[in-house]
Amino acid sequence: MYSEYFEFAGQPFTLINIIDILLVLLLSYQLFKLLKGSLAFNILIGIITIYMFWILVRYFEMPLMERILGEFTKVGIIAVLIVFQQEIRKFLLIIGNTSLLGENKRWWNIFPWKWKIREAFNTPFDEIVEACRELADQKSGAIIVFPITSEMKFIGASGEILDANITKRLLLTIFNKSSPLHDGAVIIANGKIKAANCVLPVSENPLVINKYGLRHLSAIGITEQTDAVCLVVSEEKGALSFVKEGKIEEGLLAEEIIDRLNALFSKEMVSIGE
């Protein structure tokens, strides 16, 4: 079926070879996007460098170095699973939430008549950011999580389930220093405050551990492990930060933060099924 081929630089290529190469390039590009700018990216470059060196050692027949590096490559898969556990978890979470077999999805939703055009979120970001600005003026700390592909029920279960309408007054009440809910994170999804006082995973990145406090490390941690973004109000500095993919941006204007949130969540999209 795929016996027909053409030659390039003297090498035969079939149609299936071309598809194979394109799929590898696509996978490599997605992996690059996932790891770019993270500590794991530098580790990946190190692993690839060692592997390429091992190939050269084998080619030039250097038995001692080949044996040493060969032992390393034998446990390479296990090492990758340990080193990249956060990135693998994030990748699988994204796949699980976007597949037809994900949460609240059925196989029959694949049919076009089940598709709908809807807005991903109808969230008053201006009211949320205004509440954060007021908390910053009061030197009251806060952390708000905005999941993209999931409501993060596993994180919400660690706090108090609310499922409440979003208002500036409610957010100020939750993060009031005298409130029993003020220490944890608020999760906002599908235009609702889903939960408050939630416990987030803390980043273990050595580049930021000694640089930021617990709130910022929690925001970095959850955005490293999931596709969520966070707003953080520093209790010490009274400053507002935007966190995405484990990276913190400080000193942004309220309008810039609102524009970024709108760009992420307020686009029209095709929804498969209910």
C-alpha cells in the first residue's frame, strides 16, 4: 500500500515515512512548548547531551566510556519518570481533560450536531482584579486560581466548597485577615467561586524556593503541575502578581491583568457536548 516512494539526497522516502517524521516533529514541538523556560528543560538538554555523547563513544569504539554511559542509559526511562514527574502529570492531565473520554464527556459527543459555540467563561475579571487591588492596599495576602481545562475538584476538596457567585465583597470577606478562610487559595471556574481555603502544591524549584514566600511558591507549584493561572497578592509588599506556567510577572497594571485573563478565558470556542 505504501510501496511507492520518492528519493531525497539518494535516500528512499515513502508516504508513511513522511507522516512518521511529521508526527515526531509535532511531538517534539509540543514537548518543547511544555518544558520551555522551566528547570526541566535544562535537565532534558543534559540528558540529550549525554545520549549523543554515548552514540559518539560507541561509534569510535571506546569500551570503558561506552560501558559507563551504557549503565546510565539503562535506567534512563526510570530517571525521566522521576525527574519529569510534574511535567508528565501536567501533560496527562491536559490530555485527559481534552479527550472525549474526559470528565462529563461521552463518545457520542463527537458528532457535529452535538457541537455548540459558547463562551468558555463569563467571569467578571474587572471585579476580581479590583478586589485584589484593594487587598493589596490593605496589605492582605490572597491567592486566586483560574483553571483552564478542569475545575480542579481534587484541589477544591482540600478546602471549603462554595460554588458561589463572584462579587468583590465576597472576595474581600474571604481574604479578610480575621476570616478562617483567608490563608488558603480561592478557585474560580465557570464563572463561580468553586472553593476557598484550598491547599496548593508548593514548588520545589530551587531557583525560586529562597526568593518567594509560601503564597507565591504555591502559585508557582499549581501552575507548574496544571494549566491554571494565578493572581497573588503579597501580604508583605502589597503587590499584585500574575503567575502562569511557573513564571511570575510582577508590576503589571490592573488593565494588563484583565486583558490577559480575558484573552485566556473569554474567547469563543467550540464545545463538544454538554
